[in-house]
Amino acid sequence: MIEIVLLILTSGTAVYFMYKAYTLAGLFADQEDYIQELEEYSQYMYNQIKNSLNEAKRIDSKGAFEADDETGTIFEQLKQVVVNLEEEFNAKKKEKK
């Protein structure tokens, strides 16, 4: 009789822990997918900002806008954003290696 009770308790405990492990594995998989989406979105935003800066430079081939105080500030800010993002992405690439 005691063996049956212990068997039932042990089986119930095993089922509970298997269920918890299964749900945690699902959560980790969801988090990995979310992190991957964020990395892809960050890369997309980096490319868009860099393309915007390159396009602005192409439009302003003579440098008239870039030398202007107001639009020159925009150029400088775009350059700084690109530099910051490059540093961020290069740091992440080095960590992965």
C-alpha cells in the first residue's frame, strides 16, 4: 500500500517537473526568437540610417548643405549615429567570436 502511494507521488512529481521543463523550454525558444527579431531590426535600422547619410551626401555633392549650420548639424548627427551603431555592431561581432 505504501509502495503504491510512493509510486503515485513520485510519478506525479516527475510529471510536474517534466511539464515545468517543457514550458521553460518554450519560453527560452520564444526569447531567442525575440532576440533574433531585435537583432534583425537593429541591422535594418543601421542600414537605413547609413543609406540615408550616403544619399544625403550624394545629393549634397558640392558640400553646400553640409557646410551650412542648420543642415550641417543634421549631417553631423547622422554621421555620429552611424559611428555609434558601427561601434555597437562591431562590439557584438567581437563578443560572438
